[in-house]
Amino acid sequence: MIDLSTGEHHPLEQANSAGATDSYHSWSSNSRWIVFGSRRTDGLYTRPYIAYIDTTGNSAKPFLLPKKTRSFTPAL
């Protein structure tokens, strides 16, 4: 993440995954939350992850929202 006014950069180390592709990033209106799609859980299905960004530009570890049921099999 780069502050365009100062050029200062903040790697989002907590939010990044080791080897999984994260995509379709979207910011909240107050710039404190980011949601993105990732297959980091199982490598098959893209799920929405949410992470908090503090006022200094550091990210918290992303999380998934809890599901109503544990097992889910999409219709093919």
C-alpha cells in the first residue's frame, strides 16, 4: 500500500497469503477495511476475506465471516 501524498509504502504483510492469489480488492468508504477474494483456504473456491487497516497503514490478519453451516457443496 502506498500513500500517494508522501510516497511512503506499507507492505500488507498480515493480509498477504503465502502463495495464494488474492484478487478483486475493494476498500470501505473510511479506508479502514479491505475485502478481497482469495483461494487460500482450499485452493478451489474463492471466498471473501476482510482485513482491518489501522491509521498507520498496518493490516490485521484477514478473516472469513462465519457461515451458517460448516459444509457447503455448490450446485454444478
